[in-house]
Amino acid sequence: MNYPEYLKVNELLTLQQPKSKEHDEMLFILIHQTYELWFKQVLHELDFLKISLVQGNIPKSLHTLKRTLTILKTLVGQVDILETMTPLEFKSFRNRLDTASGFESAQFREIEFVLGYKRENLIHIHDEISKQKLKARLETPSIWSDFLSLVATENYTINPQWQSDPHYQDDQLEALLIEIYQHNFPLSQICELLVDLDEGLQEWRYRHVKMVQRTIGTKMGTGGSSGAEYLTKTLFKPLFPSLWNIRAKL
């Protein structure tokens, strides 16, 4: 077994197949393929995090969250590379994309579902294999639900409704989280990393929006989407709102 065999390098390097002779299309393909590889790793880490939380393994949970956060920073950094492409350079091959759109990234949708941002109405746009994966994610407890399962093992009382809806907010849940921050340092560390994860995903969304705006402005996005207008609607929607709400109460 050698390096290219182990990593399937020769096969990997055949997967970049530009539809035009434009110089910049290769960069566009490579960046987005790299995103998909990182999305695969993020899902790998989040699935491991779910197991660690349910098993009550706080050290492993913290470690996995930190790795996931580092990957998110890499995803944000890759936008800098994509932004070296000018609007005219993108326009030179954009029509070759046909209906292809980042909106169709099933892996990113999986990440959203794992984190609790589940929208069943979006499953239909994907291929059959992706549909099955997304349906499974739809029925699987979110990271927030698994975190609350861990909290329950520490003799805290958990309302089942908090677990069924990651965006559910009430005074009792916030009071519980404040108590955790005040008296349970290990659990509060997980809370802070979940906030970091939430913030990291919002940062990636923001950079993505600005990149699209500087590349195509207000034009319609590929695949018939509204482009930057649609992406802007996804901004500033926290995954774990209760963890943000308690900031003013601590």
C-alpha cells in the first residue's frame, strides 16, 4: 500500500471535469468539491458527538466539538479563495452550470438537520439516495436533544418538549441553563462550544452571502433560486436560541 493507493489520488484527480475551457472554472469546481469533503467530515464528527453525548462522555464531546469548530473556520477561510474570482470570471462559465446550485447540497442539508434546523419540505429536491439519508436525519434526535439527555443524567429535570423542538423557548429552560452555568462547569463548557458552533455556522452563512453578492449582485441564482436574496433570509437564525437568550440574565 502506497500513498496514492491509500488516498485514491489518481481517482480523485479525475473528478474535476470543467464544462468549459475557461481558466477559473477549475477553481470553482475544486472549492465546491472540497466543501463537500469537509461537509462529510463535519457529519462524521457530529455523529460521533451524538454518541459521546448520549454516553455521557463529556471529554470526548468537548474534543469533538472543538474539532468541528476548527473545520468550520476552514470552511469560512475557503471563501477568501473563491472571492479571488471576479464577477466577469464567474460569468465566463456560469451558463455551463445549467440548473446546478449549492442549494442542492444534500450534505449541508444533513448538517442542518443534525443541528435541529429540520425542514421536511426541502427533501423533495434531492436524489433518492439523499432523500433517504435526509428522512433518516429528520427522524433522528438532534444534537440539542442529545445534549439534554446528557443533562438529564446529571439529575436535572428535562421537559420532553425541549428535546422535541430545539427552538422551543421558555423561562424554565432558561432557568435550567443558568443553573448549569452557575454550578456545573463541565456542562457549561459544552454549552459554550455549542454557542461557538452556532456562531461559526452563522459566520459561514454570512461570508457565503457576501461572496454571492460581490460575484453576481442581485441576479437570480443558479438553479432558479433567488441567489443572495434567499441566502440573506438564512442569516441570524440561531440554532440554539435559549443559549443566546440567557446572556442577558447571567
